[in-house]
Amino acid sequence: MKSKRYCIICEKRDFRLIKSIGEYKIFECKNCQLAYTDSSKVPLKQRLEQTKLLYNLAEYKKGIKKHTQKFLKILNILKKYKKKGRLLDVGGGYGLFSKIALEHSKFHVEIIEPYLETYFINQKNIKTHKIKFENFIKTTKRRYDVIIMLDILEHIEDPDAIIEKVKKILKVSGIILVSLPNYKSLMAYLSKNWSWWMVEDHKYHFSPHSIDILMKKYNFIRKFTTTYESSIDLKRNIDGNFEDLPFPIRQLSKLVLLIPFMLIYNILKPILWYFKLGGLTIGLYMKNEKK
């Protein structure tokens, strides 16, 4: 099966089918490793209903410790390159990262979130824009030192166009920091049903290589890239490999295979992350002032 689309990054049409999840198909560009979800066989109403089930504040709050650890790690990476200034959190969801950035840095924080309740934010301290980023770009006259896009680009119809627009509101030597699921990760490879495919709502799938190419296309300079994942996410995803087994065999298999694997993983994870095998890509890029 071949795709008729062209790649939004390199504009080539050389794709291969890498994954089928029900009626959803995932095609990968052989040139730049950007993959996209083909949902043409899935009715729009069905896709919208499936997407609604993905976002739940109560479930999000259950993982607040995990989310907080991730956001602190991302903030600490950012502070190595810029410690203060005006920060815009694009598609900031429930507002947890913005809250953490306000409490643990000297940044002046704003958030764009058109859909979800910014539950964690005291709006007196953080300005909230209930507007789509594309519309915000058209009206704002502000320029930012930092733009944060955490788990955003994979949801957008045209991430290429968004990165082009980001440059317009970044100051000279401004920074864009992104995080995205890494479909080239060890977790994606080992999991029978990797939860971060999220084909109902993820229009694109990035590898560390493909996000680097996209940023380079708009003359952003890569300053830092790493991969990361929580042990909780890894265990949950690997755990899914045993779910179809009868209960006694499932428990025995976990004891024999999963526990030793997790022990080895925790020892080797710094090496795995260094070689870009973690489940989440974190990239920090600086605006090229000469371009």
C-alpha cells in the first residue's frame, strides 16, 4: 500500500506503511522519518468521539507526580540556556507546566489553551489566551524569549506552517522548546500496543531526526536534544504485551520477563536516552539571528 501524499517537511512522496491500527494507517517518509496517520477510512464522527475519550482531567490528576517530574526536567533544561524573559506556553493543556515555570523560574509566563480548562493556573498570575495559536499569531504584537510546545506538534494539521509562524513572534536568539512522542523509541518497538501512537488524535509522528530536520528547515539552531520517559509509562506499555494471556500465565510471565527487564532498563536508561531511544523527544532550538 502506498501513500499519495507528499511529506510536509521534505516534499517527497516516498512513503512506506509502517503500522496499521484498526482502520488507521501510519506511513513514514523514507527520507526524513516523519510519519503521518491516514484516517481516511474512519468516519469523522467516530474520530471525534474517540478523541474526546483521550482527555480527562481526573485521569491526568492521577499522574500528577509523573507529569511534575517531566516538567521540572524540561524546565531545568531550558534554564541552562535562558533563565528569564517572556515565556509562551502554546497548547498548555491543564496548565501544569505554566504553573511550575512560574513557581520555579524567573520567567513571565503566558499560556495559550483554546480547548481545555487551565485547572492548575491562578489567572491573576498567568495570562491565559483562550484562542487558537494560528489566530493569536495574527493579532499579537508581542515578542517572546521562549516558546514552549509540549506534546503539541503531533496534533496539528500542518506543523511545518506552525514552526514558520513561531519565528515571527520570537525575539532575536529566542528559544523554542518542544517535546513529542518518539515513535523510534525502544518503548514503541517493544510494546504490542504503544499508547502514544494515539492515532485518533495524533496526525503526525516524529523521531528525533525528523524534528531536527523540520527545525533546520526554518534555520533554527539545535542546541540540545535528548529523549526521556518515566518508568511508569514504560512499565504500563510493556505490561500490555501480557494482557491477552490467561491470568496465571500472565502473572508468571511478568515475574520472569517484566521485572528483570525493568531492572536492566533502569540501569541502562541514561545510555538509551543518549542514543535517542527514550519514548519522548525533548528538543531545544534557538532562532538564528542571521536568517
